Amino acid sequence: MNEKQSNKQSKRQDSKKTKKKRKRLSQKERVRWAFLYLTAIVVLLLLALAILPRDQEAPQEIGKEEPPRTVIPRETSEPEAAEEPKDPDRRFDQGEAAEEAPSAKKTLYLVIDDVGYNTGQLDYFLEIPIPMTFAVLPQLDHSLSAQSKILESRQELILHQPMEPVGDEDPGPGAIYVSMEPEEVSKLVTSNLGSLSEAVGLNNHMGSRATADEVLVEALYRSLEQFDRRMFFLDSRTSSESVVDRVGRRMGRPFAIRDVFLDNSSRPEDIAAALDEGLRIAEERGYAILIGHVWSQALAAVLSQRYQEVQGRGFEFDYLSNLFRLEEDNAGLGS
């Protein structure tokens, strides 16, 4: 064999060795990659086991809070059923007649003041089919025609007696003042009642100064002695210093005290709220005396809208004089 042939043969042998070596390296690489794959699978399995919840732990909702608990305190004792104190300065004086009335009865005595300036305003209220008591001012151009319309509508009427206020405001014709002698007071009140012959009682128009004067109030009560014993006085309560109740008890005259002014505001929602306050008082006490004014069309509208609902809730409207007929021999509510 010559040298060239020997070299070729040597190269072929070297080539075969290299191919075998490459085959061996390729097998090692396959084993290495297989190991890496297995390792990765094991790691992923371990991670999955760590993330999954354990059997003994319940799954928790995320972001859902338990609603707060509301604690409502209970009253520690039942309200006492003791008799109401007869304090002469109390704003809401129940009186003996009211205390003896059935507690289930809920009566609203609605009084409409300032009647007599015209009759157009009056018509809005006369169209409402509930009992009302209208307080008519004396000696005005429409006082007598208002009296006629009220009686034709089978409603009740009282004298809206003008009385001296604190300040310089004019209470109108037929007013009584603290500077008057008792005889003059009695003469004026008698004349005013005579002009409105169908009046069954009276209440004060203004009168924040007059109702706080004991001499004047006594003279007013004395002027009522010549009339029916049921001729009552309703204190509109324009002053917290009023002595109407104290003098009325002492003299044995029937009287009552206003509970709620319905139309201190002209806003219908405020009038409705005042009416609701009257309902609350009647619910608790058995009756409430509510005063409104004939010039308030908003009041007429609220009453028109709500009287059926109020009656449906078990309340009834009645004439103010019937409050005193509950106890004919009672010498004044609050006595």
C-alpha cells in the first residue's frame, strides 16, 4: 500500500471516530434535556400543590364584608300612667274632660281664624266636607255675610275677639286693651258677641299683651256669664305669659288652649308637617286643637288633599264646642 492510499484510509478511520463521538455527544445531550424537562415538571407540580387550598380550610370570599349590626336600645321600663301635672303654664293642657274621654278616640278640632275681611277666601274652606269652627272678626264689612255663609254650610262659628298685642300693631275694630276699665271690656265683648249672634264661643285675635293681663282676662270671663254656660274661650296662645287658663280655673269658666298653628309657613310641606304634629298629639292624648287662617290657600289645599287620608287612619274632625260637651258640668278644661 503506498503512502497516498495509507493517508486516505487513515482519514476515513478518523472520520468514523468523529461521527461516533458526535453520536455519543448527541445521546448525552438528549439525556441532559430529558432531565431538565423532568425537573421542570416536578417544580411545576410542587408549585401547583402549594397554591391549591387545603381540604380543611373553607374558601374565603374576597372583598365581601359582613354587614354591621345595628343595636337598638330597649326602654328599661314602661311609661308611667300617672296623671298629667296641672301646671298653669303648660302649653298643652289636657284637662279633666279630656282625661275621661275614651283613649281610642282621636279627634281634631280645626279652627279657621281671621274670617270677615272678604267671603272669597272663605269659600275654599267651606268646600271641604269636614266639620270646622270659623272664628269671625267683628265689625268688618263682611262679618255678617261670612256668618250667613258659615251657617248655610252647616259649620260652626265663634267670635274672633281682637285684643291688644305687644307692639303697635292695630288689632282692628272692637278690640279690647289693658288700659280699659273692666266695665268697658265687658261692654265691648258683649257687643261683639251680640253682633255675631250665632257664635258659640270666642278666641283671641292677636292679644299677646291682653291675655297676659289678669284684670282684663277676668273682665272678659265675666262678660260671658250672661250667655250660655257653654260659652267658652279658646286661648290662641299668642303669648307664653297667658293667664287665660289660670283665671278660667279660678272663675269656673270653660276654656281650652290651642295646640298647633298650621300655617306659620306658607309652604305646603311645612303645613303638612304641622298637621302631622297635630295628629301625633291627638294620637297620644285623644284630641288636638289646630288653628289655621282663612287667607291661607295653601292650608285649604293641604286639607283638601289629606282629609280623607286622615279619616282613613282613624281620626275624626269635629266642632270645637263638642269638646266642651264631653263634660257639661266641667268648669273649664284644665280645671
